[in-house]
Amino acid sequence: MRTNIKRYRKSKKRNVDDEEHEVILSSADLASHDDVLTEILLRLPIRSLLRSKCVSKHWRSLISNQRFALLRNPNPNPPRGLFLRRIADVTPPKYDFVPFDREKHVKPPFKTLIFHGNVTNSGIVVLHSSNGLMLCHSLHEYYRKVSKEIVYNAKYYVYNPTINQVATLPKLEGCDWFQRRPRGMTLAFDPLKSPHYKVICVRGYLWSDHLYNIEIYSSENGSWKMSGKPFPNQIDTEFMGGVYWNDAVHWINKKGYIFYLKMEEDRLDQIPTPIVREGWNVKRHCYPLVESRDCLLFIDIFPPFSMKFDVHEMNRDYSGWSVKYHIDLNEPITRFPEATGIALSLLGIFRPIQSFVIHCLVLGEREEDSFLVLEFPGKAVRYNIVLKSFQELYDLEISLPSRFSVADDGLSKVGRWPGAFQFFESLCHV
């Protein structure tokens, strides 16, 4: 009897050892087949994927590869949330993060930004964002005195908040108080077309309000390059509000047209806005241009305190506009009494005002998934354009009036620089 028991135990141990050996062989076999391992890793959530870099050097190398980063980015890559700068905070600047889906918890990548090498430690300001990357500059480092001369000394960075990676751009040459000062910077990045990004800088001559030129930084060659010849007569163009779409950067001009640069062709051109109104002012429409899901959209809000507005979409060949949405917020806005009030106009007439701002418009995969993100005093709200439904997204610590600092006239409805920046998850390197 005892002999049989011993034989059984030896046999059982041998079977367990064989099973463990098979498991070890299977794991080793899996690790040696990068294609299979890649397919498994691509299915992990982004944060689990980043933690997986610690498993081994091989896994880290695989996940950090640029090809893997491009495979991991879905097409199209939906935005996960919105960064809103707290204008009242000066040093260092702070940002609220508004997730677009309250059911899916997205941890804020940052609240403040201080990069290594920022000697003032005064913080970093976000200027622009594009498909997961952010263009930033160091605060309070614009000008410094060198040998009795005032020299422009701003540092610019491109930052990926998902993987916490930052690159410092080379200094703009010939950029001092009396020469060519940056009037606007735009980040252009499309990971489906190229792993490289570009930064477009419009520079103006301080001795002339009517002469500008464009320089472009390419991450592919790591240097700035002049684009075309200096051009005149764009004093009414808002170069801080560049929108990247269709391999071109677009800027709105308050006289009723859109000025744009076709980068591959190195060509400047312009197209009329869908609506040209007398008295139309870019400061009241600041950022009526929006890019979402590879569409260029124009938000037409006039008069500025109107609750009804249209959203127009540009044809890809620039042949014209078509109306995509008619939006009426009169009835839905009544659910938020804090968004309405009374103000005295310049004519001495009391009129109703609506204390809210549109921060972004996001097109959904389905038409019924498209939405606006609105800010009321103390809260951010998602408004479904087709279903006409509201969802509260986030309680803001700072009320709406302190969000405004740039040319606020009390009437505007569209968020403006340096207000709102969409966040896309991305593994792309900078």
C-alpha cells in the first residue's frame, strides 16, 4: 500500500513538473515571437501598457518603438479630455482636467508643468496642442537684458503628457526686441501620416505692423527653416489661433476670410468665411475654427450674445462650406440658472446675458455622439448636439469669469487662447 502511494506521488510530481516546464516553454516561446506579443500588448489600456515597460528590457524596447506607437494609436484617435488653464493662477500656471466620459476614469496627466532646465522654475504655459502633443513655453523668460540690449529669450518645448516626454526646441535666430517677434505658434502633428511634427511660427517686424514671415521647425531634421517670402497686410489675422487641417495651418481674419499656409507646397492662400457680417470681430469670435475627426468647422455666433448658431464644414478641396449643425441652446440652457443674468449694454439698455463659454466641439464616430463642452460658473458640461442632452462632467474650482483674460468683452461664447486644449492618449516620441 505504501509503495503504491509513493509511486503515485512520484508520478504526480513528474506530471506537475512537466506542466510547469510546458508553461515556462510557452512563456519563453511567446516572448521570442514579437508579432504575437505585440498583438497582445496592443490590447492593453494605456496605463497598463506603460507599466508593462518594467517587465523586461525587451518589452520596454518593444513598447517604446515608434512603429508600436503608431499601431497603438486608433484611427481616428478620440480625445479623452480637456485641459483648462486657471487664468487667475500666475506662478506656476495650473490646469483643470475635464474628462469627456465620467464613466471611464482618466487620471489627469498633470496639473502644473515645470520642465528640467527651466531655470526660473516659474512654470510652463501651454500654447497649442495637436493629436496628443503639446507646444509649451517657459513663463517669464520672454526678454532678458544682455549688454544693455533687450533680447528675446523664450524657450519653447514640445511635450507628450501621456509618456511624460519633453523636447526643447532650438532657439529662434534673429529674434530680439527690435527685429522679428513671434506673433503666433502652431503645432502640427498627424501620427497617421508621419511620426514627425512641425511647429509653425509667424513672426512680425516691430518696426512694421504690416510685414510678417513664417518659419517652420521640423522634428525630422531638428532645425528652423524660412517658409516663402515675407508677406504684408495681415494685421487683422489672429495668428495665435492656428488650426491644423488638411496639411495646412489656418488662421481667422476679422475682415471675413481665413488665411492659410499649405506646408508641403509652401503656399499662402485665403478663402472667405461662410458668413461675412458687418461689424464682425475676431475678438468676439476668437477661435470659431475647429478641427475634429479630420474636418474643418466654423462656429458662426452672431450677435455674440445669441443662443442660436450654426456650425459649417469646409470641403476638403476648399470649394465651399456646408451647414453641418443648427444649434439652439435657448431651451436647454434653462436647466442651468447660473448661466443667465442681466447686464447694462454700452447703449444704456439692460439686456439678458448668458454666462457660459463653448470650449470645444468634438465630432463622434456616429453623428449622435457629437458634442460641445460648455463651461458654466463652477462646472463643465457636455452637450450632445443631436440628442440635445446634458451631462455634467466636472466641478471647476474657479468660476468662469476668471477663466477670461484675453480681450474679454463679456459677450463672447467661444473659448480663446490660452484657454482649452484637448488631450489625446499617445505613445509617440518627441
